[in-house]
Amino acid sequence: MKITATSDGQVGIGESFKTSNEPTAILHISGTEAAQGTAHSSPLMKVDHDANANILFVTGSGRVGIGTD
């Protein structure tokens, strides 16, 4: 896992951030098949809590789940 921060406060999380590819948002999450596996349904981002396992779920194929996976 690689975490990158720019001088203007943008944060990038993922393997694809290098000096030529910086975050383009306050929080930029970028997945790769190497890190995520070949299944595009694998999670790119997941938000959960002790009382709720699936608050927010985003896959590499662009599917978004709220309260589900």
C-alpha cells in the first residue's frame, strides 16, 4: 500500500501514485489489478463499523453499495 501527500494537502492511497501521477482530489483512492486482484468486483473502498459491516462499498468496476455489498 502506498500513501502519497502533495504540498497542497491532497492525499492519494494506492499503488499507482508516483511522481508523475499525483492525487487529483482531497482524497484520491486508486486501485490496480495487482493490488485488488483480477475480479473487478473486489472492493476498492469499504467503510464499516462494529455494528454495521457494510456502510459504504465501492468496487473497481464502479459499483457503489450503501448498506449492502
